[in-house]
Amino acid sequence: MGMLFYRYLAGKCKHLYLDLKRLVEELGVIHLALVQRKESGKVDLVIEEMSVKQARLFSLRDLRIFMEN
């Protein structure tokens, strides 16, 4: 199932000129962190700094929807 997702994503992102291996590498180094606010105790999911290519992949496929509650 994961390979089907990667193939689908590769097809949607082919204008970025990334082969499947490079696409997996770029997505693999995007880090998420759980951050708890001191004042409210609320926990947020935060994306660490990304490269330009990673940010384009992230926003192109609207991957933020997978972070929402």
C-alpha cells in the first residue's frame, strides 16, 4: 500500500523532476515535533524547518491535512 502511495505521489509531483528514490528521501527527512505550551498545556504538532523542495512537496499535496485532529 505504501508503494502505491509513493507511486501516486511521484506521478503528481513529476514536474519537480524527482525520481521515486529521491522523493522518498525528501519526504523522509521532514520532521514533526509535539510541542506543549507552558501557559495552556495545549500540545501542538509542529513541522521543523524544511528545504524549499520539501516545502513544495508538503504544500503541493496538502500534507498538512494529515496533521489535523
